[in-house]
Amino acid sequence: MPVSRQLKVALVHDWLVGQGGGERVLKCFHEMWPEAPIYTLVYDETKAPAWTRECDVRTTYIQKWPGAKSHHKLLLSFMPKAWEAFDLTEYDLVISSCASCCKGVLTRPDAVHICCCYSPTRYVWDLYYEYLAGAGAIKRLFMPRMIHKVRMWDYLAAQRVDEFVVDSNFVGKRVEKFYRRQATTIYPGVRVNEQEVRDAPEDYYLVVSRFVGYKRVDIAVDACNKLGKRLIIIGSGGEDEERLRAAAGPTVEFLGRVSDEEMRNWYAGAKAFLFPGMEDYGLTPVEAMAAGVPVLAYGKGGALETVSDGRTGLFFYQQDADGLCECIERFEREGVALSRQEIHEYSKRFSEDNFTKEFRLFVDKTLETRKVQ
């Protein structure tokens, strides 16, 4: 029996107030260790994935604060103490699923803490100045005063982690830069075989995203406005939603949240998937390819590690509407080299089964190396 199945395990996740790529990875961890409790900052069962309602979810004291579920990101300066307040001394193995501060939990000296890091905390490190520029007057007043202390704590918290796993080499370079730690890349996966592949797509482009600035959904909206192309946008939430809806022309449709079955149908019918932001990894392009759909992506970040240029998609390198327009026009003239069925087959290298297998092997190898019994 693998060593990891004989130990007492805890899962740690930044917060459970929505559904995104991090929550999908957490679900994989939950399926690997179904008895492990999930420790999180705050939990909103009405917005978190439905599967979490059957889990043992344990929150910090911040859960009881008024408005914490909706405004948790404003509580950055309070997060370090909240995470350190958890008593995890009963656990032999801690797996953290982290893009913020949850890697800072305290563990026993002989316990092993493996952090699946989606990014060094964005608004603390590489995107700090972008967040500051877009912040309101009150945030701009307080952020510079408190961010230095948070940055020092975040660095020290990263030193408590025994091993880092990242979802792309792109993120691994940032972990090395900001935390001075080496990381192992294991690509997160999607459930490839659940996706339907259609040989004849419909005449629309697709975006699946939250409406936050760095996702650059505005580029897809502006490009499809200019070209008069039908664009379906699935997703909700984020500070840019109202502005994006106001900017949409008659060919752009916002569907909000949809069911899993509806999502699969929209993926399967899309002519191509638009991915104009720079992501650390990006699960949605992989989901699109699992449905056999070509991806038109900004040529930077994690997409360079998943999309094969000219074969499963095309890249554009000018991150604006004109750059995407040229990419769309090129796609409509030339297409891509692989058929939709071949794109589906290509996507299998990024399956959940592969991720689970590789992560389990990594954990067991780490425990064996450290002689955890």
C-alpha cells in the first residue's frame, strides 16, 4: 500500500466561495484522500462546488466576521494570523492548494507539507502594481503601508513548505524568483472522456471566464465587436462584469453560470475558444481541446505549455483587440493542422487521471525519501 494512504492527511485551501481551477484540483485531492478534512479561510456552501457539502470543511475564525465570505480578499493583512491559528499537529501529511496565504499553516516538525502552488500571491508580488493602480482611494492609501509586512510573512511562510508542486514551468520560475524554492511541475487535468467531440462546429467563438482584469475578456469582446463575430461568454463574478456587459455589441452574448451539461454542449459546438489573458496555467483551454476545439490564445504564460501552435490552436502576441482580430482572421483562412478528434486525443496528456497518478507518485516518493512512517 502506498505510504500516503497509511497516514493521517489534511487538505488546506485558500477559500471556498466559488468554482474555478483551484477547486477542481482540490476535488482531485479529496478523491485521493476522501477522509481528509478541508481547512479553509471562509466557506460559502451556496457558491462553492456542490461536492464540498459532503466534506468535513473547517474554517478560520474569520468565517464569523460580517461580510467575510464576500469580501475576504480585503482581509489580506488578517490572513497570516488566521492560518497560523489552525492546530494541525495531529496530521502526518498536509496538502495545501494555494494561490494566497494557506501555505502558511503550521505543521509538526516531522510532518510533511506539500504545497500545490498555483501562483505566488499575485497581489503581493508580480501583479501588485497593477492591483494598486486599479484600486480605489482607500485601498491605495492602506495597501503600501501593509503590503511590505505581508510580503515578508509570505516569503517566510513559503520556507515552511517541504515540497512545492506547480501547475506550469511558468509558475515554477516565479516560485524560484520570489520564494527561492525549487518546484516540480505536474499539470492539472480535466476529465477528457466526458467531453463530446463534434466534427461540424457551429458559428460562434467561446470564452469561459470570471470577469477580472487579468483575464482580459475585454479583448475578446472588442475583437468580436469589430469583426461582427458571434461570441458566447460563460461565467460570472468579478469587478469587470458590468463594464464588459456595457461594452458588448449585438453579436456578444453573456450566459452567466450554466450547468455542467450545458457547458459541455457549448464547448462542443464552438468554432474556437478565445483565451486572451496571460494565465499561470489555464484549465479552460485544456477543456476546450478535450472537446476537440482549437484555442486562439495570447502567446505568453501557461498556454505556451498546453496549446500546440499551428496544430491545436494559434497564438497572438499583441495583447489587444487588433492582435486577436488578426488571429481570428488567420484561423478562418488557414485553420489548424489537427482535426477536432486529433485535438481531443492530444488533450489526453492533460487528463485528471494523469494528474492524479503523477501527484500520488510524487507524494509517495517524497514521503519515502523523508522516511515518514
